[in-house]
Amino acid sequence: MDNTKQFTALYWVLFLISIVTLVVAYMYAGGYASLVLPFNFTFMAKALDLM
């Protein structure tokens, strides 16, 4: 059980990093920002234990 919480924290950190990456990609290359969205949704689902 403790191991699952450790991975959940990792997925939350990766989700936050992907949000920052999305904002930076949108600022500098707006059309390519959609390439970051799969990472956002995947890490959010894993952090919420939906997958």
C-alpha cells in the first residue's frame, strides 16, 4: 500500500510538470500545444488512480 502512494506522488509531480510544459508550449508554439495533452490526461488519471 505504501508503494502505491509513492507512485501516486510521482504521478502528481509529473502531472504538474506536464501542465507547465503545456503552458510553455502554448506561449511559444501555440499550434503544437495539443501534443502535450495526452501526457496531461494520462498522468492525471494515474494520479487519481483511475488507471
